[in-house]
Amino acid sequence: QVHVVESGGGLVQAGDSLRLSCAASGRTFTVYGVGWFRQAPGKEREFVARITWSGGAPSYLDSVKGRFTISRDNGKNTVSLQMNSLKPEDTAVYYCAAQSRDSGAYIPGRYDYWGRGTQVTVSS
């Protein structure tokens, strides 16, 4: 079993930055990759970014490329999502998820463990 907990959300203005963190515990040696997803009210959960547990192969949603950076914190069981130049359309609950095999980055159902989410609100 792997547990993931998100932190770092908040209320910011357009153009500001936030850094989200995902702390993993438990059987982390079974983790292949960690992804970030988001879900806005009335919308489906969508992929934002993923990185392998070894810190490689980052992938991003097209609309966040160049603004968001996902990284694995060396020596820690933590994956961060640095979000710059935030826009009102980035407003959502952001979820961290871990997967135990390389079953694809983009589909929520391919992830095995989920956090409860952290709210990010960007005002215009």
C-alpha cells in the first residue's frame, strides 16, 4: 500500500506562482510513476503532469507546458509541481496519484493510489 498526501494549494492572483507537494509513504519501492491531475467544478478529472519515481520522463498537459514543472525531490519521497504564470482556468482541485507500473500517464484509471486533493484558486 502506498499513501500520498498533497499540500501547497491556496488562493492566488493571475500571474502568481504556487508549489504543490506530494508526499508518498508506505511501500514506495513499488511506485513506478507519480502524476498530478486536476478537476474543476462540473468537469472531468484531467491529467496535468507525470514523472517516473526515478525522476525521469516528465510529461505535461499541453496547456501547462512552459508554466508548470514536475520534479522528484532528491532523497525524499516527494514529488513537486511548480506552477508559474497561473491563470484563472487553472483553478481546480489538484490530486496526486501514484502508479505501480508503466500503464500510461494520462488516464486516471491507470493510477493505483490517490490523495484527497488540494484546492488551487486563481483569481483574475
